[in-house]
Amino acid sequence: MEEFLKQLPKLAKDKHKENKTFFTKLKKKAPKNLDYIMQELHEEEFERTDCLTCANCCKTTGPLFTDKDVERVAKHFKQKPQQFIANYLRVDEDNDYVLQSVPCTFLGADNYCSIYDVRPKACREFPHTDRKKFQQISNLTMKNVAICPAAFNIVEEMKKRIKA
């Protein structure tokens, strides 16, 4: 896994143009069963992939925290939302709450998340490859293939199965 993670940004960069062309075509004419295909690809990949051997998403990017996420995590720490925000979050250029720094404050050395049961929606849904109307998040997916080995593999398999 470590070796693949080192190569992933370059692999993603090499595939960027091909992926961009594929997703542009997919947006214009997505197969009717795209959500079903994506669900299948997602499940197949995550039968083989153990996120605990990687955690690259937690090490390199920070999730967006919705107001509900802030309330839930603050409650977990027995803090008021404003106190949680002051301790862990900042407002980014899009006016969203994000972590003050990466790697994620809540990631342990063993790649376990200390707030796993109350983690933000963005973390629960990452890498978003089983999302409904998948073709609408192609820009996000293009970023995620450079971060997440599973997302990279899913997109590669997707290009084989769907002739866009």
C-alpha cells in the first residue's frame, strides 16, 4: 500500500486528461444504470480495500464540517459548538468549517479515528463513489483519485465497464 500511495499522485496526473474526457462524455450521456454500476464497483473495491492500511484521506485532506457535524462532534466532547469550533476548526475561503490543520487531529498512529462513530458526513461518505447521480461529482472524483487508492481503482474499472 505504501508504494502505491507514493505513486498515486503521479498515476492520477497521468490519467487526468483521460479521466476528464471520460467524465465529460459521461455527463452528456450517463447510462440509465450508472448508480447501480457505481454501487457494484464501490462494494467490490471495498471488499478488497482496508482503509486502515491507508488513511491517506485523513493524512492529506480535511473534511468539511456541516453545522450538524459540529453539533454532533461537540456533544461527543461535551463541549458547546462554539468551543469545538474554536479548538479544532477554521473557516475556509468558501466560508465552510474545516480542520485547522492536516493530518486530521482525530487520526491515531494506528490509522483509527478517535471520533469514528460521530465523524463528519464528508468522512462517512468518502470517497463518494457510491453516491447517487455520480456523474454530477466528477470534479470531486478527479481530485479523490489522487488521494484514495480505492477511488483510483474504481474509476479505472468504471472506464472498462462503461463505454462513454
